[in-house]
Amino acid sequence: MIKRVVVWTVGIMFLFSAAAVSAQMTGRQVMEKQKERHKVKTEIGNEDMMLVDKSGAKENRQVVRYAKEVGKDLHRYLVVFLSPGDIRGTALRTWEKKGGDNDQWLYLPAQKKEQRIAKAGKKNYFMGTDFTYEDMEPEDLDNFNYNILRSEQFNHEGKARDCYVIEALPANEKKKNESGYAKRIMWIEKSNLTTLKTDFFDKRNRHQKTQFNYKFETVSGAVMRPKQTLMNNLEKNHKTVTTTSSRQVNGSLSDATFTEQFIISGKHLQ
């Protein structure tokens, strides 16, 4: 009788354990839920950007960002530099594509025309920042395999936060060849699915840089955004800090905002 009770108890424990494992989300499911929870129709943000070099010298910039969902999970983006004067009017347009490569164009006021960013050029850094053109693209979930490495508490802004630690690996040979990274590792807070930290690893699997997101605020419903980000480039001993001074979501924003004509006409500075 005792043996039967022990066997029955072990069996029940195994079933409960198996059920718990099956109930856990996969890395892909976490990323899908994160994308859905924090999605908005439109977004306009004004930012103060500071570049810090290895000697500690600082350069301040002002930036405005635009984003709009123009189709089901299909977005367009525009980043415009407002200052300093030598780069005022410089702009980057990004058009997301499904089942193909995203389009990106850089507008330089001195040339009064856009130049398309080639696929090979997306590994390059954008306007002296610590963000590559690849970093400026939206996260395409189909291009990566997401693996939950572990769950752990991550000390963020003085508080221990329960996080999924998720590894993102290029999902196919094409993405492996085009990406500047071998992998990324993200710390995503379980309670609100915000990304607190991302480590980037280069093609030799060396830790190249880390992005931290701080001072999250609710901007609409369950949608949250960080007021401050820090990209710490370990390879170059260089940092880019952005602080959002104002943000509008789900307002009116014309599709024309994301066109070449809008920029060449100077409307992006009005």
C-alpha cells in the first residue's frame, strides 16, 4: 500500500510538472505578446540626444521621430535631426516590408536628395550615433529565432524585476549574412513585457554594446515607453543617450509624412 501511494504521488507530481512546462510561453510567444501590447497606430516623439566619446566630450542634438502603422503590422518611420545646424534637416526614412527587405533612405540637406541604404550598409552606424541602420529598423519576428535562456531577477533602477532572458538568433542564412550581429540577448520584464536591457554580440560573438531603457511611462492603456535610453558601445568606448521630452500617440498623422517629397519640400522641419 505504501509503495502504491508513493508511486501515485510521484505520478501526480510529474503530471503537474509537465502541465506547468507546457503552460510556459515560448520565446516567440513572449515577443508576439510584447509587440501586440505596446503597439500604437501613430507616434510622434521629441528627443534630446547626447553623444559621449571616450574622452568624455559631449555633443547635443535634437531629434523628432514619427511612426505610423499603414497596414496590418506594417509600419513607416521617419527620424529628423533639428539641431545642431550642421546636420539640421538630415532625415532617415524606413518603410517596413513583409516578406522582403525593408527600405531605408537617408536625406542629406547639402545634396538635396535621398540616398538608399544598401543591404550591406545597414551594419554601418547612423550619423555618428551608436545605433546602426539595422538598429533603426523594426523587429521582424520572422527573421529571428527567440529562445528563453532562463528567468531571473534583474536589478533595474534600484528594483529587482522578474525577467525573461531571451536570446535572438538570425533565423535563416540570408539574415545571418546581412545582420551585423551574431545574436542579441534581451531582458524582458514579465509583468509588463518591456525590454529593460539588450546585449549585442558581433559576428565573432564578442559583446559589442548594450542598450538600457529607463523611466518607463504609460502612454496609452497598457502601452509603455521609456523616457530615456542609453546605448553603451563597448567596442568604441562611446555612448548615445536619448531623453524623450514629449510624445504623442494615436493621433492624426498623414501618410505623406513618410514620403521623399515631404522631406525635399522642407515640411519635415516645419
